[in-house]
Amino acid sequence: MMRFVLGIVLGVLLLPAGAYVWFKYGHPPVAVADAPLPMERQITSVPLHARIDKEAPTEAKAEANEATFIAGAHVYRQQCAFCHGVYGSKSEVGEHMFPDAPPLWEKHHGEVVGVSDDPAGETYWKVANGIRLTGMPAYKSVLTEAEMWQVSVLLANADKPLPPVALTLLKEPLSFDTPAGAAMVKPVAMAKAGAAK
Ligand code: HEC
């Protein structure tokens, strides 16, 4: 009996000691370029999807129309393009993150464009709450409720024909230090300033 108890105590002590040795000397992945841990992706995505399934609104609070798409394109340019790229050109940094920021205007799995296969409510949840331990920020204190819905509904319709004004915005190259870039950022900033008054 004594031996059994001693075995358990030793086992309990060995576990954290082993973990410490591994953290200190085992070169666990800490750099973005390191390989992922075994099953890292699966382990983090199970609780995330359970939470989203429970909390994501089932009905979109913005209509899928021209005004929403154009407003969403402004939000996208200002807040998302830096990491997720624009229509026809990838972000310079997005693929060098861990996990990487997927290009949201690229076709994959047949006709899917970005997250057009996800309901707007799921994207809304991710935009509002962010995704922990990734570079995906939480926007609920940055964007208004309406702006988060506009960009989410836009992304849910990324595989559909979009109004030319929205497409022009989404196709502009990424640099904001051009007059065109500045002109695109302004309307959102001004709308916000107006709303704050
Ligand atoms: C600082 C970089 C960064 C910015 C800015 C950013 N994101 Fe992300 N986003 C990420 C990363 C990294 C991921 C991948 C997270 C993961 O793999 O779980 C991600 C994931 C996502 C996903 C899930 C993609 C999928 O395949 O399921 C959506 C949708 C998304 N972002 C939308 C947005 C929107 C909309 C904005 C702007 C309002 C935005 N992001 C701004 C980095 C960013």
C-alpha cells in the first residue's frame, strides 16, 4: 500500500517536472515559423466551434443589398485587408502569421470564396469576439454593430456578383499611403465621427 501511494505521489511530481524540462530544454514551438504541435489545430478548433455554434446569431442583422456591400467594403479596406488581402492580391503579412490569416477573396474548394461557405452570423461572431491565441482581433469595441454586420454579410456573399463600387474598393492595391487609399479610409472615419456627435 505504501509503495502504491509513493508511486502515485512520484507520478504526480514527475509530470510537472517533465513538463518543465521540456519547456526549458525541449525547444517547444514559440516562433511563428516553427511547426505546429501534433493535433494543435484540431484541439483549438473543437472548443471554438462549440462556442460559435452556441452563440452565433442565426439571422443576419444587415440585408444583403448594394448599400450593405459598399459599406462592408469600406470596413474591410480599413480594418481587414492588411491581414486578409484584397480582391486579386494577397496580404504581405497574412501568410506569415501563426496561424496564418486566410485570404478572404480567394477561391478554394470549387466555388467557395474566402468564407462564403460560412453563414454571416458565424463570421459576425469571429469579427466581434476575435479568435484567441491567433492574430484575429476582437472588433466589438472598435466597430459598431452595424459595421460588423456589413462586413460579415459582404464576406458571406463573396462568391456572388458584387456591385461595381464595392468591387473597385476591394480591388484597389493594398497601400493606403496613396491618395486613393486615403480617400477610401475617409468615409468610414467621417461616418464614425458623425455618429459620435
Ligand atoms: C492582425 C491581423 C488580422 C486582422 C486585422 C483581421 N484578421 Fe481576421 N484573422 C486573422 C487570423 C490570423 C485568422 C486565423 C485564425 C485561425 O486560424 O483560427 C483570422 C481569421 C478570420 C476569419 C475566419 C476565417 C476562417 O477560415 O474561418 C474571419 C471570417 C476573419 N478573420 C475576418 C476578419 C475581418 C472581417 C476583419 C476585419 C474587420 C479581420 N478578420 C481582421 C488575422 C486578422
